[in-house]
Amino acid sequence: MKNLLVPAFCALALAAGCSSASSSSSAGDDGGVEAPAGSNLQTVSFQMKDTVAAGQEVFKCQLVTLPNVNAWMVHGEHDYTPGSHHMLLFTTDYTSIPTGADQVQDCYEGASSNVMSHIRGLIYGGQTPTGSEQFPPGVGLVTSPNQILLFQVHYLNSTSAPLDAEVNVKLTLDSGTDVTTNAGVLFFYDPFIDVPAGAKAKASMRCLIPRDITLLSAQSHYHARGVGYSAFLDADATHLAPSPFYTSASWSSPALMTMNTAVKGGSHIRFGCDYDNSTGTQEFFQGPSAATNEMCMFIGTYYPDLGALDDFCEAGPDYFGTGSATCGDTLSCASACGTPSLSSDCMQKCVVQSCPLAATALVPLLKCEQSSCSSPCKNTASSECTTCLKTSCASTYTGCTSQACQ
């Protein structure tokens, strides 16, 4: 199961039902660039405008370009009108902008442009009407000349009238020699969430920090059923911190916590969301829509940069389950789903019902399944799938089926 969390990470910016709202966007021909005379600093500004129909939820995207300089992003700021859920600037693998992609477009799962598949990281984002972040002296997020970014906004209009929306973002770039340390952005996305109708629920995830870093900020991200959020810094895989270092009780405008906290290599960031769907009649699973799905994320800036795999928690995510099922029980449950899709409702139910430690053994087995048994396991309930797992993934299969919850 190569890149276990990347499909879920990309789902943050996808939506299943965008409106037919008319859109306009403006940015100067030079990307809105301003460079004070004699300074290594310059700013680049982007703006997106949209009219969101009554009762509609929209995800809008536009490809934009940074100036033709080698530089670091050292400061970011934004503002948006009421109704926005978030704004994000992603880095991409584009080397040029496809025809028409410099215009505002819907970006949701199944869109013909498939623009979201080109995401490679995050350079700036915000979930409050106004906000900013400043890196310490000598620290910045590295950028490249003419780098192409994906500018995305998410609006949810719960009113009975059209909503004129506007989002502005400004980045300050330093092209001098005073930046010596590359920063990074942790973007941890829990792909397994199940909030049953008429019930309360929890979601959790834990991610390894492999080397020493300094954490500069922390912020939550979850949706309308969320009533609480906590993030913990565990010293290692076996010792759980008793108290959170960050909490939030707002799903729509969670506070950004600025900090300057040393985190030792080998530590883990563990985070969780509490949901209350006691009066609801619909079950909610992980997904992009603030109206029809749920999320649970940890986002934070830090230095020095660990690289994309660690930024997305690809090295060894665990602690997904909030129940008591063992890894073997979870494997049996997943086999009955009949599909290897991690994002399926059935699979999410199975993993959420597992005990927190089950994922430690389950994740390596799922990765082996994708790399060695993808063909026979197109139907996870087939005997061919089980046979392949037992032979081609023998060690991870045994590790899962022998795992016990503590």
C-alpha cells in the first residue's frame, strides 16, 4: 500500500458536490510582486473571488506562479470574508501551467483536470478570517524560481442567500543569504474516521518525529461534529504524555498556537478528535466535505525540514483505533469488506474499531499487500488474497495475526 496516507491527504482538497457558482480571480501579471528597492525581501499576493450559491459548499482552485528567484518564504498572511472554511497554498510538481488552469476551477474528486493529484506539499494555509505566521531569523520555507502553487479555498454557505466570497494571501520571500535553515510543514491526516448516527465518537493518529526539530506552531482541523481536539507529545512509542500541549474546541476557526518547542528525535505527535453526533441521523466518515464528512488533522510548522515522507506521516503511522479489536480481528473485518480501498466506509469502520496498537502491525501488512498482492487482493475476501498474504507477506501477516492488544 504505497503512500498509505497520500490519497487521504489529497482528499482534504477534494469535494463531491461543488456548486455552479460563477468565479473570478485576480492577481497581477507578475503575481502581485512588490520588491522594496535595495532589499532581499519581496512580497507576492494572490486573490480569489467567488459567489457561492445559497446552501452550497464549494472547493475552488487556481494555479499561480511565484517570482523568478531562488528564495525562502519567511512570512505569510491572509484574510477572507465570512463563510470560508480554509484557504491553502500547496506546492505542486507542475513545471508549467496547463492551458486554462490559471483560471479558477472546481477541484473535487473526479474533476477532469485532476489538479489535486499534483500536490506535493503545503507552503501556507489558514482557517481563521485573518492570520499570519512569521519564521524566526535564518529560517524559511524554500521556494524555486517560477514555482507553481495551487491556491485553494473552501467555502460553505449555510445561509439562504448568495455569498460573495473573497480570499487574499500575501507571502514574503527572502532571496538573500541570511536564511540558512529550511523549514517544513507537518500535515498529518487521519484517514480512518467513523462517527455513527446518534452517538459520540473519537478519532486518533500518531506520527513519528525521526530527528530533532523545533516546533513553531500547531493547529487542528476537523468538521462540524467535532467538539474537542487534543495533541500530545509522546517521548517515545511506549510512554504516552498525560497532558496535551495543544487543544481546540472550535471546528470552524481553530486557534493557531505559536511556540518554540524542541522536539527530540524518536518522539511522537499523537492527536485526537472528539465528535458528538448524538442527535444526528447520518453516519459520517473521513472525507473532504465539511457538511457530509469528518476530518481529524494536525498541522504545524517546524525546522529543520524532515522531508515530504515525514511531513505526511508516511514513515510509520499508528494509533488509529479507538476500540478493542486486535490486528488479526481487524484483518478479518477488512477481508469481509471485499475491497482493498482504505477510504471505503467498511474499511474505516474496521480500523476505528481496532485497539490503538493494532495499526503498528496492520500498516506494514497493508503496505506489503499493495506491493506484493495487489492483483489477488482486488477482492480482499478471496482465498487467493489470503494465500498471497501468507506467502508473499509472511512476516507481516504473522506479525498482525499474532498481535495482542494491551
